[in-house]
Amino acid sequence: MENNVLKRIFQENWEWFSVRHKKRIRPAVEKEVKKFLGCGNPKNGFKLLVCEGCHDIRRVPYRCKGRFCTTCSCGETEEWSRMMAEDVFQVNHRHMIFTIDEGLRDIFLRHREMLKDFMDEAVRVVQEHFEKKHKVTPGVIAGLHTFGSRLNFNPHVHMLVTMGGMTANGEWKTYDYIPFQKLRKVWQTVVLKLIRRSLTEEEKRKVQPLLQKAYLQNEEGFYVHAPKQSGNVKAQLGYIGRYIRRPAIAVERIVSYDGEQVVFRYHDKTDNTEKEEQVTVEEFISRLIRHIPDEQFKMIRHYGVYARRAKKICKEKVKAWQATVKRTLVRVKQLVRRKWRERIQANTGKDPMVCLKCECYYEYKGEVCLEEGQLRVKYASCLTTKATLERMIRDLTGVEETKSRKEEKEVVGERESPNDGQPTRQLCLFGM
């Protein structure tokens, strides 16, 4: 399959799909799909690079950095995972998974407002165990997944949990035993109580049979899993970090698309085999967009010693303690987010700013942005570059760009080049 098969599916079908299901589509879905469809399109803005040697011209379109875009999420996930693996305490962590009964999933689909409390309650189960049993505060990074392997709605929480915690005086205590059976029963009780207190009386009457069935059919409680972690701590954290933040489906899992049917691959955990499923385009899109979170909803949250408000204080306390025991848990150096050039060099081993034809460097010459629905020259290094950018705008839109003399002066002579600072948007380095 081609690299952009997912985008092609939406390009060919989203218009009629959105009209047919207009009343059911959330505003956040409309916004994210629109960003996804425009990702990498030069009509939404681009930067101009020119080779110093052979004068090859490269037009680099902006990326959308949307939460639904598989292309953007791949790079962002890798960078987030790297930053997390460097920034957390260098101690053993466990990857814990909290799931619920299959019959309760649709309740959370219809009442998405409960998902934030769903995450909080899962973390609270772990925190209370550590605080009551061992008198320590653990570090927890929780990620909400709403998808199963078949793209069905299956809300569950993935957690990265420190195997130990910090005492009140800043001492770090290690702990490596998790009572799964106990946590399963506690988690079951917590979920059922959450549903009952969040719904109205009429809604509770409708779902009461489901709640009763979920309780009776799960004598040991809902599923809680924490596979044993071993090996290099940093590699372990990097893997778990990527898993927590991964998208609902990778493009590689889409086997075929013929305009009407989509075949995708998934892993069946019941018999531990790889299988394929064929669905209509309408069903495929429906399954995918239900996993787009509401606007401003945080899919990843930090708790305990990793909570943003307490993290700095906790690190200072642990630093003071580790100085006495001569064991490094916290790194002193400040982490810096890598620029797009550094990220691509690290992943591919190739410098994206080196021309493939003559091996000279590309030079940043100008930039075009979308303002009020029209492409405008944001910066041009010289009059020749400005004319080139205006020609590119005409080729893309067929409309002459109009600017006042004051704006032209600003663009050509008085505005500082954005290349002197950090880039404000992520770039697609494969568009020409």
C-alpha cells in the first residue's frame, strides 16, 4: 500500500461521510480531520530552501501536528518518548494496564465526560496501595487508550509506575511486588461506583443490568496486568513511552483499500495470532474517529512525584538524599527538545539540509503562511526570493498576492529572519 493510504481514504470519503453523519460528529472530530487532510499541503504554507551549490529549490510544506495525523504523531511520539526516558527517575518502572468489562465500554462511549475521572481513579488505586502499604509516593505517568486491536471502543489505562517511591523526608524506597488480585477487586469496585455516581437516576436504571452482569461475571475483578520489566532502564522507558502515546492504527496495518472496502491487520490476543478484517469504508471511518479526543482533553497525565506541580520539589529532595547514598536517580542536566533537523538526523543518519545532488547545504530563503484564508509572504531574504514566493503562490492558488508598501518593506527589509531562532512549526521534509 502507498504511504498515504489513510489520507486517501479520508480524502475520497470524508465529504459524503460528514454530510450523512453530520448530527453525530463532534466539533473536535471535524477540526482534527480537517487538519489531517491539509497536512503537508503547500496551500497551507511552506518554507523555501535553496541549495548553495546547484541552486536546487525545495519547497517544504508545514505539518499539521494534529492529534489524529499518523505522520505527525509518529515523530512527536518518538521525541516525547526520548524526553520522558531522560527526564524520569532512573529506577525500575512497571507497565501497568487497567481494563474493564466488555459490557461497560459503550457507557463510556456515550458519556465521554467520565474518561478523565476514569484515568484518575485508575491511578488512585495504585497510589493508595503504595501510600497505605509502604508509606511512599510513587511516580505515575498514565495514558488513556480508547481503542482495541480491531479499532473497537475499549477504554483502558496504560501506566508507567515507579517500582518504589519517595518518603516524606526525600528518601527513595524500592518496591517490586504488586498484588494483582487485590488491585483487580479494588479496580472493579471503583469503576462501578464511578458509573453510578456520574449518571442520572434514569440513566442508571437503563444500565443497571449491565453493571450487575459485569459484577457477577468477574469474580476476581476487572483485568489488571503489569508485566515484569527487565534490562536497560532507558530502553524500557523508551518502549513503554512509545506504547502509551501510540495512535489508534499505524498505516502499515492497512492491507488494502479498493474504494469501498478496507482490509486491515490486527493481533488477536485470544489465540495470539495475526488476523485480517474487512469492513466498509463507512465502518472504518466510524471506528477511527470515535478515538479522537475532545478538544483540550489530555490523553497523558502525570501523578505523584511526576506531577507537574510537585516534580521540581520532589527532584530537589531526591537529589539531596542521593548525595548521601551516592546513587544517581535524577539527572542534573536540563533536557532540550531537539529541532526537526536533529530528529531526522538521529532517526535516518542523513542530514535533511544537505543536497542529494551536489552535497552542498540548503539555505533558508523565505516563508509563506496562510493568513485569513490567503497565502501571504511572511519573510523573504531578498527581492528575488520575494518574487519567487509570489510566483509560487500564484501557481498554487491562481490569485495574485496583494500587499501594501508598508507590508512589503516589513517582509523584505525590516523583519528578522525566523531562521535565526527556533522553527515555530514542524516541517515535512519530503514534499517538493
